[in-house]
Amino acid sequence: MEKRSHGVSETEEQFRLRVQGVTDYAIFMLSRTGIVTSWNSGAERIKGYSNAEILGQHFSRFYTGEDRAGGAPDSRSCTSHTAWPILPRR
């Protein structure tokens, strides 16, 4: 059982390293409530936020005040599997 558990950890680590190495695409994960829980180097390059700046923040931070006032993103966004258009940091 330990060997299998170790294998899963090793696989997860390999996946994490591969995702982190992608620089042409922003790859990040959100909690069910919309909190940014992971952030790759591509997201940092494209969006302009470092890990320290964005981890733990709500993803509505990616939208302007005007966009948020207009309803983007709506409260259902965090629980759907929809892709949202995320523009470079303004």
C-alpha cells in the first residue's frame, strides 16, 4: 500500500511540475467558492500576478469594477465547468 501511495504522490508531483512549466497558457485552479488555489508560470506571465499576489484571492479580481458591476462573473460561475474569458491584466 505504501508503494502505491508513493506512486500517486510521484505522479501528482510530475503533473504539478509539468503544469508549472507551461508558459504559453494560464493554468490555474479555483475552489468551489472561486478562490484561486493554484497558479502556473504561464498565468503569471499572461495575467501579471505573482503566486503571492493571487493565491487565496477571489477570481473576480480578474475583472474590472465595471465588469463586476455588470454581473461578471456571476455567482454560478464557480460551480460550473464553464471556461471564462480571462483577458490580460489591465
